[in-house]
Amino acid sequence: MNYNVRGENIEVTPALREYVEKKLGKLERYFDGTPDANVNVSLKVYNDKQSKIEVTIPMTGLVLRAEESHVDMYAAIDLVVDKLERQIRKHKTKVNRKLRDQGGTRAFFEATNGTTTNVAVQDLDDEDFELVRTKRFNLKPMDNEEAILQMNMLGHNFFVFTNASTNNTNVVYKRRDGKYGIIEPN
């Protein structure tokens, strides 16, 4: 695994980098071999001395992502590793259950003609999430600022709207840092 550790309002010391690599290196035991993945680690410290770590590991057919905040950076690293371990175990359990239900790994690989690039994760997720409500509404053309105002008036964390300048459907959302983000199609 290739580690990309960067800091925001914090100097990434060799000791801190070594601790991150050592702790995240423990995740390799969950894979058959050492995965060829880029591990993106972002360490942040805020004015109130709150530390935050964000880890993203894009892999074939799976993206592992976790973030944790704590007063102590080393404790935040430990917490984020625990969260990533739970994600990996949950994913492996789902994949193994899916393989068992389909008749084992041999039947799975015969059905996919030996390709292992993408596991059908959408089938696995159906059992965890139950859709309880469908909402329909008309999208009003508006600019980003008006969409943010509408979202705040409704008390929601996100708001779907038609961008008046591009005529595309966009989503504005409130980030954890209190600022706003926008999702727009390519």
C-alpha cells in the first residue's frame, strides 16, 4: 500500500507518519496479499485543538473511507483504524455470504468468467437498507445561494434543485465543517 499523508494546520512529523503507516498497515491482514492501493490520509487540527483524521482507500470494486475526531491525534488514528476494520469485516462477510448463497467461489467465478474486478455489491446492500418513503416534487430553477437559503429554511442537510444557469439537476449540502458543498453532473 502506498501512503499519502498530508497535514492541515499540523506538521506531519516522521513519528506521526510512522504511526499512521504502522496502524493502517495492520489492515493488510484482511487481504490475501498486499493490496496495490493508494492510502490517502488527511490530518487536520482546528483552533479548538480538535484533531481530525480522514482516510480514503480506493480499491477495485470498493472504496474504504472513514473519518474520526478526537482531542489527541494518536487516539483519532486508533479510532479510524477500528472503523476501517469494521468496514472491511462487514464487506468480507457480505461477499462471503453472497458467494455461499450462489454455490461457493467456483460457481461465482464461473458465472463471472474468471473476472474479479467488480463484485456485485448492489445485491449485497439490499438486505441492509429498507426504503420507507418516496418523495416527489417539482424542481424549481434557482441559483446556488437561493438553494442554500431554501435548504436552511427547511432545516435539511441537503437540497435538490435545478441550476438556473446550467439547467442541470444539482444538490447543495451542508458539510460537517459548517460550510456548503455542491454536487453537479459532468
